Amino acid sequence: MKKKFDLDNLDCANCAAKMEDLIKKIPGVEDVSVNFLTQKMTLKADDARFDEIVKEAAKCVKKVDSDTTLLV
Amino acid sequence: MNKKQKRTVARIITALVLLILLIILEKTGNLSFLDGRWYAFVPFLLPYLLAGYDVILKAAKNIAHGQVFDENFLMMIATFGAFFVGEYAEASGVMIFYQIGELFQGIAVGKSRRSIAALMDISPEYANIERDGELVEVDPDEVHPGDLIVIKPGERIPLDGTVVDGSSMIDTSSLTGESVPRSAREGDPVISGCINGSGTLRVQVSREYEDSTVAKILELTENASSRKSPIENFITRFAKIYTPAVTIAAVLLAVIPPLLFGQDWMEWIKRACTFLVISCPCALVISVPLGFFGGIGASSRIGVLVKGSNFLEALSQVKTIVFDKTGTLTKGEFRVQKLYPAEGVSEAELLRKAALAETYSTHPIAEALRAAQRERLSEKAARTADQDAPGTGDSGRSEADDYFVTDAQEIAGKGLSVLIDGKPVLAGNAALLRDAGVDFSETEDAGTVVYLAEDGRFLGSAVISDSVKEGAKEALESLKKSGVRETVMLSGDRRKAAETVGAELSIDSVYSELLPQDKVTKLEEILRSGTGKDKTAYVGDGINDAPVLSRADLGIAMGSLGSDAAVEAADIVLMDDDVTKIAETMKIAQKTLRIVRENIWFALGVKFAVLILGAFGLASMWLATFADVGVAVIAILNSMRMLRRKAG
């Protein structure tokens, strides 16, 4: 499944790259891109675990930059 | 500026004023009572915290998550280090300047984001659908093929479809960059994303919203940035190692000289701090993708969809362009170019007889002749509008009914013979007339020539050919000026026809009489003969050359508004069939790459220079702050030039 999410308060470009790296490491994630300019994340991941993966991704986002929130 | 930014401005100004006051007090000796005391730094803590408390809070939070190479954290360490070595004014000053830089950066990024949003502002918000005799606004997603929607004047067309009622002028500029509106009447297709003019249209929807043109374009533009160009990939990899490398270098710089060579600790800690200030690769990480985004945006504003930054980079390096002939360089429609009536015959008679003779043929040549005759009749009808002129409806047919066209016979490879009002008429190539023993004069023009004879008497000839598109010559010239070394044309057409077009447009090499699969082979030959770095682009109309489009380094499809196959197969899509847009897009691509390279060299150059100066103790922390945020702001502003580029 492929889905697009908004990222609130994504203010640091370097962080976007770090988030991308961390989320890529979540098991079941096929592809992810975090776009700093459009403040959007496109996630392609395993259907069966999709909701879980999104939750983990939200944690990764917080971990890199505590001000940024993944809007689900 | 938003509220948060305004608050930051107030904080920065207050902190700056406080700092200046403190420096004046210090210089005039009013702070001398603090000299040598351990708490001498306390006054300077005030402007420092005022300007940078959020940086410190964030650093604390992020370090708790294990983010060692966080820019806030590194900034905090750098300024703490400055306090530690007794550079109080510098410590607060650097924090203030860092915040000023961040503020400018935030404003610039916000501005770019708004320009990008404006670029994407082609998505329709609602569709008017008729339900129980009433118009209801619904989400375009809820409308399905076959439904009837109403588009009021000035509204954005929400879905692709066909007009069933009404007429209007449609502004396609947001999709094609073309400023002249197109007319839409009953039976015409309309494309989502365009703006309706002053008429109300009832449209039968032909596709789901997610398959509609506007949804496709939006998806392509948004995903374009995820297809990263080699330069972007380099920056991403570089950014990953840059911060850790600089941080480790800073630690080594602080520790090794004092430990091994007995140097002064304070001096080397100070130098290490300048390193930490420059440790964020932000200038590159923001400005490079922004530049590409701007380039893709500028292209889309002239009606050219570039499907990824990688394709924009490839386009800037194209050295060979291969064109398909029909539909790409030529209009792809056969037209009567010239009439050569024999003596004593009028042009009108020649054309009428020719069209009559070809009444029952479905050959493109026959269609061209009939179309020319219809045009002539409707012009005549317009001139004599008040008379009862023939010209209503399909005038070509009604003429055929007035006259008596019988006994049509095809003479393979030569033409045909018919009886018009009982008189035998021959229409075909020179061989046909020669065989019939008709005395006639040959025409030398390129194209297909139809000779006409009635009752053994030569009536004249008509030249029919495909014509070169307006602007094609200029387009090829400006491509050459933009750095294209070789132009090639592939054609399935006869050699003579292809070479005439080739000569007219001064194309370097022309290959004709190619079957669709031959085109792929030919392109592969051209690809093999080129050197590794030079790119070869193929331009086609996407109708039957999808394999060639996908085989080239860069596939450019044109005239593809609404054509799925072409949009799928191509890397760059021209929304209308204006060839001149290729050269324009190439210029945009080259400008984008120039800006991106400028930014990379500038940012890396300044950073490395300051790092080296810093290692030798020649760079102050002020300079380091500039190398960090100052460079970032300048690089972003440079990239924003692409976003501001006007259409055309």
C-alpha cells in the first residue's frame, strides 16, 4: 500500500533525510520519501502491517525532531 | 512573516541590544569588577539565553533521543565551549547570528513553499453534479465515468470528459502554458485542470478522478522530487558523512594538539568550537532540491512535465536529439499544398473534379483533396451567405450527389478511374496518365502529386504533402545553440519526402522508410555510437513509438495532453505539440544545473575555507556562523531564482 502523509512543522532539511533513513529501517517498509519542501511523506509498505508501520514511523519522526509531527 | 517569526525578530533585537550594551560596558571598563571572577560570564548569559533558549531546549530533547549529530546540540556545545574558554561576547553573538540566519532561512523556505503550493494549485475542489434536478457540489472523487457535470463560467474543470451541451472558451494556460484560450463546443473533449471561460458547459465525464489529467499531473509533479538526480544523490550521501566527520575532526582538534604537543587547551578548544558551528550541511540539503524543484516548476509553467530531477539533469546534457518526423516535426496531416491547373482550366474546376474523382476512396490523399474542396465551398458559402448556396452540412457529399460519379475503379499503384456525368476521368500518378497516352506536364514539387485528366484531356495537377510545423526550424536552431551537437530524424515515410523535410529543417542525418521496430534498432545504433556522458533524447508523439521513447536516455513525448500511453512511456511530456518548448525546457534545465552547481561549489568552498582557517586559528566564530547560516541563506536565495522564473 502506498499512502501520503503530511508532516507538521518540518523545519530542518537535514532532519528530513534522517527521518527517511530511520523509517526505511522499519521492517515491512518498501519505500519512503520525506519531502522537506512539500512537508509530505510518501510511504510504501506491507499492507498487513501498515498501521503499525505508520505508528513506528511517527515515532521515528519525533525521535529526529521533537517539534515535527506526522499527521495521520 | 508568521507570528512565530515575528516573536523571534523581537527576541533577536532585544538580545542584540543587550549584547551591544554589555560590550560597550566592557570596553569602557565598567565591567572590570568582574575580571577574573568565575561568574564573569553571567551578564552575557542574558542575551545568550534570550536568543537561543529554544535551541538549547531542542538540543536537550533531541539528545535524549540519542541524536548526537543534531544541529541544535552541536550549536549548543560550540557556544558552551566559547563560554568555557572565556569568549563571552562571541558566545552570545554567535547564538544571535545563528538565530538571524535561521530566521532568514525559515522565511526563504516559507516563501519557496508558497511558490510551490501555487504551482500545484491546479487541483479542482468540487464538481457540480445534477441530482434530482438540482445542482450539488460534490468531491470530484465521487463522480464516475458517464455522469453529467455542469461547469459554470470561471470554474476549474474538475474531470476529463466530453461536452454534451453549451460552448465556451477554455483557458488551458495552467496546463500548457498557452495563453490563447481554446474553444470547446458540443462533442469536444475537455481536460481537467483548465479554467472554463464565460459559457456554461455540460460535460459527460469520461474518467475517474484518479485517472484524470489533473490528478496525473499533480502526482507526477509531486513525485518528481523523489526521482533524484545524480547530483542530489551525491549531496545526500555527502550530508550523511559531513556532520559526523566535522564533529570528529573538532574533537580531535580540541584534544590532540594539547595532549601530544603540549599546546594551550583554551586556544584549541576555541578552534574546535568554530568547527562545530559549521557542522550542518543545511545549505546544500535545502538549496539543491529547491533548485531542482524550481526547474521542474518553471518547466511545468510553460506546459512541460518533467518527471524527475534526474531527467532535468539528463536534459541539460543532451548532445544528440532524435526526432520522429510525422506529427513531431510535421503536422501529420496531408493537405493540398498547390494546384497547377492546365491552360483553360480554373483552380476551382480542377479541385472540384479531383475531389469528385476521389469521392469513394479512403486514402489519406483522397481525404486531403475532399477536405480542400469542402473548405473552398464553405468559404464560398460564407461569401454568398444570403444566397441559397450549397455548403450546409457535408458539402463534399452533396456535390457528389449533384454530379453523377460512377464506375469507380482502382488501378493499383497508380490511381483510379471514374465516370463523372458519364465522362471518363483519370486521377493518379504520372504513370497513370502516361499509360493512357494523355499529354501532360510533370510537376517537380516534393510530396504526392495527383494528375487529373478528363476525356483524355489534361486538367492539371495537385500537390499534396504533410507540412512542417510552424516554429520547427527555429526550434532546431535554438537547440543547436543550447549545445545539441547532432539532430537526427527517423521516418517511416518515403526517402524523398523525408529528405525534403530534413533539408528544410537542416537536420544532420535523416533515416527514412523505417518500420516501427527499425526505429528502435536505429536508435540503439545511435546510442552505441555516442560516448558515455553525452545523452541522447528521442522526441515522438507517443502514438506508436512508446518502445523508442523508453529506450532513449531521455524520452520526450509531445502533444500528449490526455494521452495516457505517452505520459507513461516518456520522461518529459510536452502538453501541447509546440516543438519550441524543447529548447526552452533545455534552457531551464541548464540554468537549474548551473544554479545547483554554483550552490554546491559556493557552499563547500566557503565551508572548507573556513574549516581550514579555523584549524589554524585564523577564523573567528563570527566567520564560522556566516559559513553556516549565511551561506545557507545565500544558496537558498540563489535557488529561488528558478522559482521566480516567469513563463515564456
